[in-house]
Amino acid sequence: MDLHAMTMDNISELLEMIVEFTEKRQKVLTRNINCVHDPGFVPRDLALDEFADLLNTAIEEHLCHHRLVLCDTDNITFEIGGGFNVKAIVDIGAIELLEKCRDDYIEGQVNKLLENALNQRVAAELLRERQAAVPLVQ
């Protein structure tokens, strides 16, 4: 068994999760902007702290035991075969901002989109570099 290849795959899997999470978050944030004028609209976001804690736990397990352990949380569940689902949650801060000033709310959502895009680009670039550095196992 090639432990080095497994270790590389574990980190690559985490980077792929970050890319997928940011793609899902982009859709939620974009909807927050597009639906701002809809009656009864409630802004949502993904549970960033929950996702970060999940990744930190997975990385800690990876460092200690060279394996990837991902556990379901209240808003993130894992599927057999590697996929995962994320439940968007109500964004209380965004609701408050929307009630005070729609322009500030839009600016906040755009800033979240920009931060999310940066996180996605970094993870995607790290994944590309990692995959280029790892020879294909046959």
C-alpha cells in the first residue's frame, strides 16, 4: 500500500470539498442578491464555521492517523461515494442589514461573493498543483 499516495489523495479530497463548498455557497449568495426584491425573501448562507471545524477535525485526523474521517454535522451530510450535501441556513446578520439599508446589504453580499471566489481560486490552484505533482497510480 502506498501511504504517500493515500496522503496526497486525502488532501486532494479536502481541496475538492472546498471547491465544491464554495460553488454551492456562490449559488446561495447570488440568490440572495437576485431575490432581494421578492416579498418575504429571507437571506441564507452556508454554515462556514461548521464547515471550517469539520475540515480542521479532518486535517487533525489526517495528520495523526493518515486517514480522512468526515463526520456529518447539523448542516453538512456526507454521501457514500464521496459527495456531500449542505443545507443553507438563515443569515440573521444579513436580515438585519437588509432591514436597515438595502444598499449596504447588497454590498455585504457582494463582499461575501468576492471572498468566496478567492477561497475557491486558492483551493482550485492548490488542487491543480497537487495533482500535477502526483504521478498517476496505475
